Amino acid sequence: MDGMNVLSIKDTSKSYGNIEALNGLNLQVQQGEIWGILGPNGSGKTTILGIVLGIIHQDSGSFHWFEDKYGDHVRTKLGALLETPNFYPYLHADDNLAIIRHIKRSKETNFDQLLELVGLKERRKSKFSGYSLGMRQRLAIAAALVGDPEVLILDEPTNGLDPAGIADVRSIILKIASRGKTIIMASHMLDEVEKICSHVAILKKGRLLTEGLVGSILSDDMTIELQSEDLVLLEKILREMNQVNQIRRINSILEITVPKGFDSATLNRQLMDKGIVLQQLVIKKHSLETEFLEIVNK
Ligand SMILES: Nc1ncnc2c1ncn2[C@@H]1O[C@H](COP(=O)(O)OP(=O)(O)OP(=O)(O)O)[C@@H](O)[C@H]1O
Ligand SMILES: [Mg+2]
């Protein structure tokens, strides 16, 4: 299962009248990755999440979940939190979750673990109407997890919460991630994405500015794309190199992150010595932090 393609979005666009909400988006999400869709208000984050959940219909392009292996049942593999669900105000957490379970046709029999995870075990018998905003959001996360989905999709999960509430939600997300779930999260906060996500896609006005490992995009590390006939051998050799921090395979390309100042010519020569002829060596842009802040502060 490891390294399986969970979501593949191809050339996807969506307009509302003359507003381009999304323009030619391409994105690949692999199992276990935690993606932050990062961009200012109106950049198309919710539109992306709505499209891949089948709530919004794209004008063009396509997307595929799990390489289509689940067919029509894919929805049961996805847990989503786009806006706070309409819980029944006069019901407590257990009963509200039971309703969600019924809607999702899940067989989950007790919610102990779920309520423990979101820190609502003690308050499980309190009415929803008496919940604080943070508690409501945590119950919403629990609701998204009913049925044990493989992917969790969250739209600005910490919106409107106070610092303590934000910290709670972040640590819950990290716990969920540590269980091997794939997470796709929209956020307009750079530090949130840096703290939680493994990967980031930065959007502006419906266009993808850049995407990749958080460490390579939101730090001074460089990302290099490599292509060669024998990718398996190439990857094996790269893994033995000290300076190569991370390696990610995207179709026929290996994307590696290396420290700033890394000498790509030497790399090329070293690979040559080991019998690897590179068909491609592309150094991608790095340190987008300033650029990103410029965008969000506009
Ligand atoms: N139903 C709609 N009708 C018209 N325009 C829409 C609609 N939904 C979204 N848009 C527009 O599409 C663009 C992208 O919106 P979207 O909600 O995806 O952005 P976002 O990044 O999620 O923003 P925010 O951070 O405010 O949630 C915006 O210009 C928005 O005004
Ligand atoms: Mg939004």
C-alpha cells in the first residue's frame, strides 16, 4: 500500500461566470502524505476540495481517487470537514455521532477511541448546544472520522478558534496523520502548514504557484528533479548520499531535496561514475516564503 497514488488531479479548471476559481490544476497525492493547500482568500482552496469530493463539478479536467480501485465506493474511504456539520443542538456527542454513523452506513459500535482522540470523552453526554466553538470543531473532526476513512479532507480546520483551540486541533490532526492516514487540508496560514504538513501546494487566484515537500518549498533547501532510464538504481544510489534529504517519486521523475548550495554538477558526475546517465536534471525554485508572504499580505 505504501507509496500508492491516493489522488491524482489533472488539468482541472472551474469558473464562476468570468471568475476563474481554478485554472489547470495538476496535483498528485501519495498515501500517507499530509498536504496543505495554501493560499489567500479566494485563491480556490475550497473549490479544489469541493471538486475532489464531488460537491462541485469542474468545467474541465479530471481527478482519480486510489487509481480508481474502489469505483463507486470511494466516498466511504474519504472523511471530510468542509464546514461545521449540522449537529443536533439538543443531542449529546454520542447521539450526534450515531446519526453520522447511520448516514455513512458504518458499523462502528462505540465511539470511545474517536472521542478520546478529539478530547471529548468527558463531555460526550453534554448537549451539543452547550459546546464551545473548539469542542464543536473537534466533534466535527470526529464525525469526519466515523467509518475509519483512509483520507481526511479538512477545509481551514482551525478557522475562528482561539490559540488553545488551534493547538488542540493541530495536535489532533498530527495524531491522525501518525496513524498513516492521508490528509488534505486547506489553510491560509503559512505557519500552520509548516507545523502540520509534509507537502504544500501554493495557490494564487486559482493557479498553482508551486508544490512539493514543505521542507523544500518553505525553507532554503533546493528541490531537484531527476530522470533516468533506471529509476530504481538511481533511487538506490541517491539514498546512500548524505546530502540528499528526501526522495519522492512522481511518475517517471525522482524529486530530491538537498541543502542550499548543493553542487548539482558534482552530483551528475558522481552518478555518471556509477553508470547512471541522467536524462533530466532540473533545479526547482526554492525559498518561497517571502514570495508567499507577499501574496497573502496583499
Ligand atoms: N458559488 C460561487 N459563485 C460564484 N463565485 C464563487 C463561488 N464559489 C467560489 N467562487 C469564487 O471562486 C474563487 C475561489 O473561491 P474559493 O472559495 O475556492 O477560495 P478559497 O481559497 O477557499 O477562499 P477562502 O480562503 O476565503 O475560503 C473566489 O473568487 C470566489 O469568489
Ligand atoms: Mg475556502
